[in-house]
Amino acid sequence: MKKRFLWLLASLTRLLLALRYRIDVRGREKVQTSRGVLILPNHPSEMDPVIVMTVFRRRLMPQPMVVEDFYYTPGLHWLFKLFGAVPMPNMEGRSGSYKRLRVQEGLDGVAERLDRGENVLLYPAGRLMRSKEEQLQGASAVFDLLQRRPDQPIVLVRTRGLIGSMFSWYANQHRPELGIKLMLAIKYLILNLILFMPRRKVSVEIEVPGDDFPRRGDKMEINRWLEAWYNTPGPEEPVPVSYYFWRRHYFQMAKGAEERALRELEVPDDVREKVAAELAELSGRNAEELRDDMLLSRDLGMDSLNLGELISWIEEEYGSMDVNVEDLQSVQDVQAAAIGELGDRNPGAELKVPHEWFEDGGRPDIHVPDPHLTVQENFFQVCDSYGSAVAIGDETSGVITYRKAKIGVLLLADIIRVRPERNIGIMLPATAGADLVILATLVAGKTPVMLNWTLGDANLKHVLDLSGIRVIISSARFLDRLDGLNFDLIKEKLWTLEEVRRRQMPLRAKLVAALNGMRSAESLRRRYRTESWESDQHAVILFTSGSEAAPKGVPLTHFNVLSNLRGALESIELYSSDVLYGFLPPFHSFGFTVTSLLPMVAGLKTCYYPNPTESRHLARGIGGWKPTVLCGTPTFISGILRAARDTDLLRELRIILSGAEKASEDLFRRLGELSDADILEGYGITETGPVLTFNRVGEERVGVGKPISNVKLCIVHPETREPVPTGERGLILASGPNIFPGYLGNPDTESFHIVDKKKWYVTGDLGFLDEGGNLTISGRLKRFVKIGGEMISLPAMEAALKEKYPDEDGEPRLAIISLERDDERPLLALFATFDCTVDEANQLLKDAGFSNLARIGRQIRIDELPKLGTGKADYQSLKRRLKQDLGE
């Protein structure tokens, strides 16, 4: 039955193709075998796969490799499954570890099918032709398969005549929107009375490669041979064919992209040498052969997997975090990325925000959440009040109203609630989808455990073990861009949203969620309520950075986080017209409470960008979404300022809230020049929900401001723990309804202290309160440094290096000093009595599980470490030596 249906479908397809295309097939008789054949066509348009499949359907019945974007398209998915198609990740854009893993699994599947005697259709380029010639560039799929099966039977297919079609990339200068183009094709067929449609001439030439095909050659040798065959007899010129038989009407082809010209760029010799060495290693070329104008793909044969490795190297070696695959076209682009000179884009010009984001009509006032209810109960109340008002949005999900968010949360909750475990891992960046997953987890009666993907192997394993996580909700789209994460730790636990959407969201489930979405907050409370729906139950489990020993689990109750939001909203006035821009990841306490929960329980319209290090994209987002409130760390805000330059992007901002690390005076000065916003610096800790203090709108900025309305601070002597007079520096203690109950699996009584019969949390920070109640931070009780909002322990870094360079006769041989710098990440310098390069030290730290934030930037050789009279290391003396070396 299936074969008969496929035969009928192929016959119908050939008939439909004949209405528009006059197809000339040559060389079919050259194919001598019909089992285990690898068919390799060029790829001029979206229509050639259909043509090639009909050509070979009768004898070879090939199973095509299809990019996941198409494979899972509603309406087409059943057809691809019917033909035995093999899904593969889309190779456009950045390729992280997860995408490389899935590509390898896909190629493994192809090899297994060929071993079973099945035939596979694979496009060597992995993408549509971008020009008049097929360019395989650094594609490696054919090379990989020939490495496994050198004698693999191969059939080559060269299709010409489609390069000017509206289904081609070349004619559109972007990937054609298949659905829209098909509707246009149907329209033209009807207008031409079906039978009178002008036909495009298409030639399909089939060849079996001879002995000159370099089966055992390297990747570039194989690709050059294939390119030469595909492009015979030369570049293909687009042929216009009218869409009407009674008059001339042609598809308006887009103007081609111009060749990129080299620009004047001053690149230090050492950077030039390092870049050349890295490119030579990745491409297999000699460093001396490389020229600045060489293209990474065409000339060096680098594919998207190579480029993903290259970006990781740039980030680790030079700390350049705002690099994308699209930025790296030539050798010079890599040099520019290394020195932070990738070039400006026009922020805001490329981002097309849906018109519904800029909604007309009034919105209800900001809803102050009730901490005696749960997060999900407050969310349902907000949904009842806000209805069709816009809730959240991002570039992937578009614009989501509260009504749509409510349905999405209920749909996910019904899937999550069947899980037996209480704790659900969530590994997602700042996105609309992350908000829905967090709320759905809570509605399902589970506790979200926010996972930091930058922890390093040892710390991540500790987090998984401590929290008992058996499932991790994430997104393949996000994981595909993620590099440096050991997927062996989590791949068996992964539950991607894409997979959930495909397998666990049938029409019936969607209809049930839509019907439940019409229920009131009280009705939903009765339907979903479990014992976890109490304000004293865990709303989230966050983790400290793990810079010192293992990360600590920080459970925050519903009462904690909602009290924190309530106190913050009572201390700062937000309007119904305000728009928040969120980019801090939800594993960050500020990102979780303020940018993920605030829009869902308070009705504040919020837009997202998933990567806080991509400054140019953040600046573009400000220009597109038009936020009025911006929250972030000084490091990320500084990056946005550099990307925005002297534009008016920041003029619409009303409030800029900075926290997690100290902001420099220069940052405040530059913010004042570019924006009329009130710039508020605040202070908080994961264990406190996190907000403790911030400066007030319209008031003079003093330190990190006053405590929010429901928080109290106390300054005590660091050793005696007795309260000190106002204005005197001491250890900061905090109390309030936002303080966490205690670390996960560890009561840790040292984190709390009783003063005047009242329980206070010991922050570990030093500071003082002035007469006006403003707090000024003056340092850490221990040797920590904050980088990118993360706490980095200098003693922990030193301990990792001492594994290879231990003390001699009880005398330490190394020390690490941090030096704060305006608008730059703190400099970490290694003082050592032995020879150790910066690269070697950073590799040791990486191997020990430290993230890229803990990176040595300078190494200084000294004869011996200075000491104080007490015998302890004199760190102040080392810091003075560092400043002297830097000429400060």
C-alpha cells in the first residue's frame, strides 16, 4: 500500500512539475547499482530536491537529508517521514558543541543506512547556492562519509536552469519563504489556466565519478573536485521566464551582495601571528600562506563547525564575546574580532519588531504582587486583568499577550506535571520561552532549578547531584550556539522544547489548554493546586557561582521572591507604559526575579535578548523594541554604550538600573551624556532574592542607595559582630522577608547571626551607612572579585594553580591580584616565582573547571612573594607593583 501511494504521489508530482518545468534528464543509464548509493546533487533552488527525487524515485528510492527547519514543518513533516528523510541541523549560523554532536549523529545515521543497502540523497554544500556557481567551501559531510566508506558508490547530479527561479537563494539574496512562493506559484498556474503556464527549461545530468575522483583525498581536494564538476561548463547565468503566457512578467531579482573590501586596520604583530597560527591549525594550511583578504570558507575550507571552534578560541584568547559566524568572512575579520574592531552596524536598522508590540490603548496599572500567594497565583491574577495586553516578546517568539502566555503555560504545565520528580532543571537564556517554562513548572507543582551552563564540568556535576535533577528543559536552538559545555553530563537528561513541541503537543492537548485558558485564576487554582502551592514552598533553586569550593544551592520561597519584588516596586515608581529590556540569564538571581518574574506577576511589558555579551545586538534591540527601563551589570551596560556610540538609541530610556558589580564614575558620566535616564546603582545577593538597596529616582546618587521598603541593614564589627556607629565601616548584615531560609542540604548556621534577638543574614560584604541611610560598599570580607556579575574567588584560583606549582618548604610560590579598571573587566594578574605563561595558567584554570570569567590577563615573575609582619602575603604590595608595571 505504501509503495503504491508513493508511486501515485511521485506521478502526481511529475505532472505538476511539468506544468512549469521542461525537464531534460541525461545519464540515467550510467547508474549500474541500486543499493547503498550516495546521491550528491548541487542545490540551486528549493525546487531541485523535488525534481531530483522524482528522477530517482522509481529505481533508487533515495532517502533525502533534510534540514530540521523543513523536516518538522507542519503539513510537510508527514511527507518527509513517508519518504524516510533524515533530519539534520541547519548549518547556517554558529555551530556550538551541541550542534556538532547532532551533526555527527546525523552522519552516523546516514552511514548506517548506506551499510544496510539503503540509498541516501545528500547535498554536499549543505545550503542553497549563493552565487552563479556551486561553492562547497568548507563543507565536510562527503569527506566524513568517505573516511568511513572509501569505496562508497556515488552518483553525481548537476541541475541547471533554476538559478533565476523565485525559489532560488540567488534570485532573492536570502532563503526564499517556501510557503509564500508556493502560494504565488499556485496563483500563476490559475491565472494561466493551468495548461498554458510558460515553462522553464531545466537540465538534470547524472554521472558516476571515475577513477580521477579523489576518494581518499583531504576535504579541500574532494570539495574542489566536486565544485569543478558541478560548475561545468562554467558559471550559470540566470534565465528569466515569464509568469504569464499573454504578456511578459518576470520575477524581480534582488541585487547581489557586493564583495567585501579590506579596510585599514592596525593589528599588532603578536595578534597577527596568533590568528595565523590558529587559522593554519583549523584549516590545515601553512600560516605563511595566509593573506588578509583570504575568505575563511572559500579559500581556507572552513565550515560552520570550524567557525564555531574559531569563535570559542577568540572568546577564550581575547575575551571578545560579541562575535558571530556572520562576522567572520575573511582572515582580516578574525584579526578585527581579536582586537575588538569588528566594525559597527546600524543598531535598530535590522530589527523588525512586530507592529502589535506598540499596542494602542491603555494598559492597567502595574500590579504589585501579593507575597502571601504563590508566583503562579499572582500570574493568573495578572492574566485575568491584562487579557489581550502584550506581556513579553523576543526575536524568536515574537509578541506574546497575557492570554497567549496563559495558554502556553497551561499547555507546558500539563506535560511537566506527569514527571515524578519535584525538581526540574531549566537551562535557558533570557527569552520569552524561559518565562513560560518557569511558570509552567510552578503551575505543575514542581520547583525550577536554574542551571548555569558556564559552571564547568565539576561544578555542574555537583549541582546536578545536589539537586537530584533527572530532566533538564532547554532549547536546541540555544544549545546549538553554546560552546564549552560537556554534553556528556546532560545529554541523557535533556528535554528540548523543540522535541516537546513535536512529540507532546498534539492538537487535543492544545485545545484543552485553550479551553483551560478561559478559566479564571480561582478556577485554575482549584484545578492545579498541590501541596507546593504555598507561599513558604520553594519557588526556585539558584546556585552560587562555585568560584570557591562547590556551588551552594540557594532555595528561595514564593514569599522571598514576591516580597523582594513588592519591596522594589514600593521603592521605585513604574508606569503602565514602561517597557523593560531583559538580557541577564535567569540562572542569575537578578535575571530570575526581576527580568523573568516581574513581567509575569506585575504586568510590566518586557522584551528579551538571550546573550548579554553581544553588545551590538543589545544596542540594536534598544533601537527596535524601544524599552524605557534597562537593567544590567556595569560590564554589559558599558558594552552597549560602546556599540551605541553617539546615536540617540538611549534617549528613550527612563531608568537604567545597574548592579552585581561596582560601576565606575566614568560609566555614570558617559551614561549621562547619552541618556536623560535616571541612573540607579543597586546592591543585592542571590541569598536575598536578590535586591537589597538601590538609589532612588530624582535623588542624589550616594553609594548603592537605601534599602528597599521591607529590608533592614545592620553594620557590625567583622570579628566581634557588635553593631558599629553610623558612618563606620563594618560587616553588612541584612534582614527582611526576602532572605532565603538556608542553603540546600546544608543548614550553615554561620550564614546567619543574631543581633538584639533578631536574625540577620551575613552578606560577607564590608560597608557603612550614612546619616541618610545610604549604603556604601567598601570591599569584601574575603578575597573575591566580581566579573560579569559572578563572584570569582582568588584563593580558589590560586589553589587550582598550586596543584601543579605547590608551595616549597611551606612558602607559597604564587599569588593572584585583581585590579579594577574603568569600563573594563578587572585585570587578574599572576605573580609567580617560577616561569609560567598566561596561556599555561589559563589552561590550568580551565581544566580545573573555572569559566572564562576567571582568566589571567598578566603574568609577572618575582623572586619571592612579599609578606606582612604577621607572615601573611602582602597583597597590597603586589597590587602596587602591578600598578607600577602598568604605568599607573
